[in-house]
Amino acid sequence: MDFRVEEFANFRLVCSEWNKVSLPLWRKKARIIITGRKGDESGILTRAAYMTLLRSRKDTYQLKKYPFRDYTIQYWDLNLENRQMLAFWEKVGPLMTDLSLDECEFGRVDDFKKILFELTPNLERLWFSYNMFKCKRPSDKAIRMDPTRKEHLKPADVQKNLKSLHGFFELEDDVYDDEVEDKHWDILPITWIEFFLHFPNLKAICMESLVGDSRDPNEELMECVKSLEIIRNKLGSEYFANLKKLNLNNS
């Protein structure tokens, strides 16, 4: 259920008792969409507007008492060197159980890791949709698949709560143009091994599109599958013991 900002008023027009009983229930189910584009579609909050609501001393809409848990983040430049951006993730990230990142940009590997591996510890479901990364993985596939690399050791802290991962990992056609070649776009800023090592309790992995910079979907698909195999062989039942659904490139 998507939530739009004008609905704040609608929910408060009913009797106070109904509002009191229903509010904690629908807040658990509602999805709030926050855009990075100014002047975007009416009813979709910007990050600045949402942070203003959260910081309100009166907490008119009881966002502190009954916070949203399901977030869609659209068109953001996810740069944690920006203090306001960091403040958002430090305040809101721990509240999230569901997160969808749609057409966002990451400029630094450390920002990607911090958001997904540190600032959102209670995530249960994670969606990626055509995000872009201005930082590339190692170009040598042998290095990317080397299980002895420091980055491929079991991390001290993992996201134990994440059960579902769903994504579209695909470079758009225009990123191959010579004009943007120096931006070093990639579909993921770290290796698949390092990525999956942080999510040991996944029950469902659904990658509807896996197309890397080679333009060969099978190459990216096989690297993803091989990465899961390496982790499983190395760490046994510590990883993916409850995995029930694996759908890669709809195969």
C-alpha cells in the first residue's frame, strides 16, 4: 500500500478512537515514497520535508510513536559526506524493515556498504531497481572470485534479519556512450561474494535482470551463481540454510 502525503489529513478526519486503533496497524503496512527530485509528482515527499516532520517537537502525525517501516527511495544521490543525507540514514535507517532503492546513484563504495551493512540493521526485505554506481568492482574476474581475499572473509557483523532480496541489476544503454565512459558505471560496487556474505539468512533471492558491462547476461549470471556456491562450500550451513527461492534472470 503506497502512502501519499495528502493522506495525513484524510486519516485525521475520522474519529479519534478509530485513528488511535488503526494508526499503528496501517503504519506497518504503508509504504512511504521519498524522492530526490524537487517538484516531483504531487504527494511524494522529499527528504527535507520528511526530516522536518520527524524533527517536529509536537510530532503531530505521531511518526516517532508509530514510524513507517517500508520505504521507497527514488532518484537519490546517496552521498554520506552530505551531513543531511547521513542524518537521514542514521535516524531512519534503523526503523526500516523494507527498503526499495530505485534509480539511485552511489559515488563511493564506503557509502554503499555503510547504508546496507551498518545503518539498516533491521531490514527484512531489500529491493534494487536500476541503481547506478560510479565505482567499479575489480576488473579481473579471477580476483573477484578469489575466496582468499580479505573482502571475502566472513564479516564480523552480518544482516541477520534480511530474508528477501529482489533486484534489477542492469546498465542502461546510455552509460556505454563515450561521453560518460569516465564515470566508470557498474551494476554493483563490490563483488557478489562480498555482497552475499552480509546476508546469511536469505530465504528468497530474485534477480530479474543481471546485465553487466560485458553486455553478456550469462556472464554476470554465472558469476553470481558461482559466488553463492563459493560461500556455501566455504561456510556450509552458516549460509543460505533456509533458501527456498532462487530466481536469476528468470531462469
